[in-house]
Amino acid sequence: MKKRLKNKQSRKRCGYTQRWQVETTASMLKRNLGSALRGKSKQSREHDMLLKVLTHNIMLLAADDD
């Protein structure tokens, strides 16, 4: 892992420089739709998360239309 993050070019190649985008999206999801998943089973929690992601994407598309 240390080798991969040694210089900027190798970090860019493995996608590490875009971590801020993932962190921003996760923060937006938690802030707008809540941080808890209500499902009890793993499958139910996965389903809840997919619905949150879908809702988040629809909200972004709706905001672009305004």
C-alpha cells in the first residue's frame, strides 16, 4: 500500500485522489436522508441503501431542473 501512495502519479493511477468525492457523497446522503438503515437482515439493509442512493440521485436531478 505504501508503494501505491508514494507519489501523486501512483495515487492518481489507483484512484486514491478521488476519495474526496466519495466522502462528500456519503456526507450528503447521511445529512439529507439520515444515517441509519432500518433493515434487520443484510439483504434488507442493502435494499435500504440502494433506495437511499436512488432517492439521492433523483434529488440531484430534480435540483438541476430548477
